[in-house]
Amino acid sequence: MTRVIARCPNCGVEHDDAAASGGPCEVCGTTLRNWCRLHSREIGWLDSPECPRCAAEAAAVRARPAPPRAPAPVPAPAPRPPVRPAPPARHAPRAPAEPPRAPVRGPPRRPRIVVAEAEPAGWDAAPDPRVAWRERGDDLRPYAETGARVAGRVARALFAVVRQVAGWAVLGLLIGGAFGYYQGLDTVWYALFGVMAGGGAGLFIGFIVAVRILFAQSSPDER
């Protein structure tokens, strides 16, 4: 592909032959001018069919020195034959053998007697299950006694609360019914009011009695 072409300045029609420059454009009739496809965008339209920038680049390429040639490869030295070790002497003199030594005799050794210590009786015997349960029962006896005392106190405290509530409710029933009867009022309503008032008072008093039972000091019989 040529770099310098003939191009229309008006409509942009291009001709690859730069010799067409100076003639009319077949589309709009404008005179064709020279145009470099690589450098005319920088230097503009050309006055001749040769581009000065292209000529300068070609001269610079010709003026470059030729690259140095690579040195010829140096041949590798030939491998040396392996050096074999000298064979050992076949008739080497042997060292004289040492004469056998006479065994050294001493006093006879006495045999060592090891006396095993006697193990205590019942060392490997399994423990009696009745003895084991008895020991566990002795260990748990204080906890069982403490739990029994606490359970007894809780039962007595609940019984005291129920007794106080029931007693005061019956007392309020009698007092309220008698008051309504002698006053000529509604006896049933006053009796029920007396039951509620007496039950509330009994619950309060029973709570106080239960607290005293739970936190009282242990008696000699409980210990």
C-alpha cells in the first residue's frame, strides 16, 4: 500500500495513484491534491508526490550501523577419559596373628538370692460390696439428716399457714354472719366478707409463723 495518494480536499475521495493529483474529482469536481496517509495529519497537504517525513525516515534507517555479528561459538573441550584406580597389591604381607590369651581365673562368684517381699493379705482381693455401701452410707448420712430436717420444717411451715388461714376464715365467717344477722342486714354477704377478711389476716399471720419456723434455731431433738 502506497503512502502518498491523490485525495479530494472537499469530499475526501482517495486515489491510490498519486499521478492523479492535479486532476478534477469525479464526484464534486474539486482539484485533487497529494496526501500522505501517515504524516499528512501532522504536516498537512503535500506539494509533490513525495513526503519529506517518509524520506527522512528512510535516510535514517539507511544511516544506522549494521548490528555486530554474534561471536562464533567456542567448541566445548573433549571429555577426558575416566581415570581408573590402581588395583590393590595381590601379595600384601599379612600381620601376624596375636596368640590366644589365657583366661583369668578368680574366686568363684556366689549366686545372688533375691527374697521377694510378702504382700499384705487381701492386697488383690476385691472389696466387700456391703462394706462399700456402708462406707458410702456413713458419708451421706449428714446430708440425709440435714435434708430431712429441712423437709420437716417446710412441711410444718405450710401446715401452720393453712391452719392460720382456715382458723381466721372461720372466725371471720362467724363474726360477719352474726353482725349482719343482729343488724338486720344481708347475712350471707357479711359472712363472705368476714371469710375474706379473716382469710387475709390468717395468711399474713401464717406467713410470719412460717418464717419463724423455717429460721428458728435447731432444737436438741432435731440434732
